[in-house]
Amino acid sequence: MRFSKKLGNHDSVTVFKGMFTLALGSSAARIIGILSIPIITRIYTPADYGLLALYISITSILVSLTTLKFSTALPLPKADALAINLLALSIFILVGFLTLLSLCLFLFGEIILSWFDMSEILSLRWLIVLGVGGSAFYEILSLWATRKRKYKVIAKTQFVQSLLGNGAKIILGLLSFKAVGLITGQFLAQSTGLFRLIREFIDDFKKLIPFITKKRMMLVAGYYREFPYFRLPSQTLLQLSSNAPVLMMATLYGKEVTGQLSLAILAVSLPTGLIGQAMAKAFYAEIAVIGKRNLNRIKTLTIDVQKRLFILGLPLTVLVMILAQPIFYLVFGPEWAIAGKYTTILAPFVLLQFTSNPLMQVLNIVGSQITFLIINIIRILGLGALFFFFKGYTLSPQSFVIVLSFYLCIYYLGTTAFIFFTVHKSAAQQEQRAV
């Protein structure tokens, strides 16, 4: 029997091939990134790496705001004549956002950058604007490519981004460009691929430009208004909470220890992140097929997945806690020894994150978008309280990492308990209705 027949209909085969192609490009890009880390850490200091971490955090948060999430809806319209208006609307909002950002950095850049111990790159603040603009524009065009099912093009650009970005970091570092080299390399990693995507779709855009009108742009803005209303705050809070530890560490203790923390987070999250993402996709695909018609089965599957993830993650966590410090010293160099200590401290929270995140997919079936928003609000409020506590007391950076790890352990345990409670309650209600 042919492989396509085993998979099912033509649409299923297309979706599977698309997912596989994107996963291949993403994995290749990640592998290049992983292999480059030992070289980069030998060239740059923890303070340089801290500046890079702050640049990535700030641009990531700002990118989530750029198009008010209208760009996320690009694959949805059936007609290209409407989709091109959504693309034009996204670009229009992006240009306005970049104008405001440029003005803010010009007027208040010194104050803002000094908050995060980034005064060193004050003369290069324009790289923040370019990084945000490049990342956001790439995101818009890659979503148009997704609409057109040009998965190979996206995969190639992801690979090239990682190759050129990390290559630039290494070459510029060897030429003694210091933190500027890291940030320039990151900008290339965020933006490279734009011209490839523009070249791919330039003929389509020329044909569709006559369909762009103010009336149609207002029409699609109204039709997809739930994206700025619900997805924008949820995704922005998610980005804020994800990047908060780096921003908090920089504000409290400076960029050098921030570099140590960012490397620790990267190292401890990479292996579990790769496995966790794959598990989340597989779990969501399974429960999406089951749907709401059999919540008892989803409950049983959720418990089983939680057990398996814990059994898989626990030995990895123990190994990380035992081996992190000697491995960091050997692979990254003696000046990164503190990052090894931080990795040991953070390992328990990463285990609970690993076992919790895939289960979040259950809320897509039995929860609502508001639930995701509330969960993200709780996380950011807790991190905010943690920041103000350490702002008021003179405690060591290691104490901050210990308390941060403890709080995130409690947060992910609470999230897991909430998911189990929600799915159990929903399954019980379904059984009562069936009686």
C-alpha cells in the first residue's frame, strides 16, 4: 500500500508533508544554533551575552504588538482579494508602530536602556527598530507563504537565518566587535529571508494590489477583530512572562549575570523543548480527533501522558542537576561556571514545565481563550511580585534564581492541577447529561 493511502485523503497528506517540511527546517536551524553556542561563548563574555539576551527579549515582546495580531489571520480568508487587504492592514499598522517606537527611542532611549543596563548600545538603538521591523515583516510574509503552502520556502529561510545569523556572530566576534557583533548577528537571524519571500510572491502582489481599498481593509479589520481583542493581550502577556526573568535579572543585577542566566535557561530548555513541542503536537492531534464527544477518554489520555512525560523527564532532570556544572566548565569555559550553577537550580522547574505545557492543549477542547489569558495574567503577576520583593531587599543573584525556580515550580504544579480539575469536571458533567 502506498504511503499516501495509509495517511488518508489528499488534504491529510498535504498537511503532513507541510508539517514535516517546516519541522525539518526548524530542526536544522536549531541544530546550527546548538552547535554554535560553545564557539560563541568562547568568543564573547557573559556581559556581551547578557546584552544579546536583553535585545532578544525586548524585540520579542515588541514584535508581539506590531500588527495587533491581524497578521495571524492571514491564512484564513478564502479569497486572496480579501487576504491582500489583511496583509496591507498588517503592514500599515507595523509602519505606524515602528514610527512610534523610533520616536520613543530617540526621545527616551537613554532612560529606557539604562533601566536594563544596556546604555552601552545607546548609539545602536536603531538596531532595535530594525530588529523589530525585520522580525515582524518576516512573520507577515511567512504567514502569507503558509497561506500559499510554500512550506519549502519557509524551511529554507529558517535554515539560512540560523546559518547567517550564527556565522555573523562568530565572524564579528573574531574581529573584536564584541556585543555589537552578537546583536548584528541576531538582527540577521531575525530578518534574513525577507528578500527571498518577497521575490517568491512579488508577481502575486502585483496582481492583487488593485484589490486593496480602505473599505476592504476596514471590513477585514472588523471581521477579524477578535485577534486584537483576545489573542493580542494573551500573546503579549505570554511573551512578557517568558522574557521576564531575563529583564528582571538585568534590572536587579546587571547584564553580566543576565548573560549567565540566559545561557542557563537556553541550555536547560533546549532538549526538553524539542521533545515537549513534538509531544504537544501529537497530544493535541489525538484529543482533537476525539473532540468533546468523549471527555472521559481525554481525561484518561491526559493522565497517561502526564505520567509518561514525568517518567521521561525525571532522569534527564537528575542528569542535568548532577552534570551541569562540570559540563559548562568544560564546554563553555571557566567564566561560564555560574551558568552551570543556575542550570542546576532551574532544572526542577523545567521538568514541571515539560510535563505541564503539552497538557495545556486540553484547554483548547474543554476551556476557552479567556482561560489562557487568565493563566498568563497569574504568571506575570507572580513574577511582578517577585521582582518588587527583590527590588526592596538586597539579596544575591543566586537567591533570585532559587526563588524564581521555586515560584515557577509552584506555578506549573498549579497549572497542571487546574487542567486535571477542568477535564475531570467536564467529563463528570458529560456523564451526568448522558444518564
